[in-house]
Amino acid sequence: MTASRPVITTETAPGDRQDCLLAPKVAARACNLASASFRREGMSNSFSRRKALLPAGLAATAAAGVLAFSLLGSGSAVTAAPQKSTTSIAASLTSYEGKQPKGFSIDQVPVGWDVQAADAGKLVLAKKGATNQDPNMFEGKILVTVANQSELAVERQNAKEIKVGDVKATSFDFTGGDATGLLVPASDRTLIFQLPKTLDWDEATTAEFAAGVHSTGTPEIAQG
């Protein structure tokens, strides 16, 4: 009578148990090897996953922003997409729900900000409850006016062309470096924006805000 081969069960993957039908002398050894192989693969895969979760600073140094590696015990390559670079926005945009100011229309304002003053010559936005309530002092505030010829002719620092809505605008830095400027052509006039750098706006947010600001009626253009 032929002796039946022993059946030894081992786990080769989570939830996947496999019966080993082997000769008695090699059964235990073979199944132990299979189990050990699974454990090593599990450790390798876990280590590979940890390698994929690189800090943003290290991910940026990978070639073309992409890190590729091969899982141990596997011939396939796994590609980890680069993390998106994010810009800190101190004040994101929200819909403007107040009364439209004289001389301008506005679609959005920074969260926590409101119209402080407006007339045919300027639009001033400031933080709600700001200590400085003087509408003719603009430090730390958003100021929008219609540019005069001198403002259009002056050479700007760090000038850069950006898209605002359907028009080509010019971003620049004001002298002193505490505010970003923006020149936006609008039919028969050009709007000039003064945006405090404490907003920490990226180019897309700046363009989105500016696209929603319009000069209405006949503007008063400051000279000089």
C-alpha cells in the first residue's frame, strides 16, 4: 500500500493559502521556503512603497520630476508621479456679495477683505476691521486705478507677461518690493493693480482676481 504524501499548508499571499503535496522529507522545508519567500516579498514591497513617498524636496530632484523603480521579485516598473508644487495662499478668493462700488465692478475679493473706498478714480480693498481706515493710504491694501501715460511708459522691474481672461497683461514689482503690480488692458483704458505680497498669491490667483475687476463709466485718471 502506497503511503499518501503529506499535505502542508502555507500562506503565499494574504488570504491565499496553498497546499504543498510533497515527499515527506522535503515537504516541511519546501513550504517553509515558500512562506519565507512571501515574507521577503512583503518586506520588499513595503520598502518600495516607502521609497515612493519621498518628501517634496527630494521628489523635485528626481529626473523629470518622476521616480521610477522596480519592485523586488517583480519584473514590472512602478512610476510615482511627481507631487504638485503648491503655493501658500494667505487669502483665497471668494465671491463679492456687497454693493458694487462706484466706478468699478468686482466679481471676487480675498476672504476676509472688503471694499474700503471707491470712486471714478480708484478702488481700494482692505482687510475687514483694518486699523488703517484712511482710503488714501494704500500700504498693505489692494489698489486699482486707471493708468496714466506716465505709468504706461515707465520701465518696470521684473516685468512678465501673463494671461488675464482673454488679454495679455504685464506683471511687475513695484519699487520697494512690498507689492506686485499688474497692468491689464481693458478696451479704451488700462487698469493698474497694486497687490500686497502678503497675499502670497500665485500667478493663477492674481489673474483670476484681476479678470473680475472692471472700470465702469468715465474714469478719473490721476496725472503725474
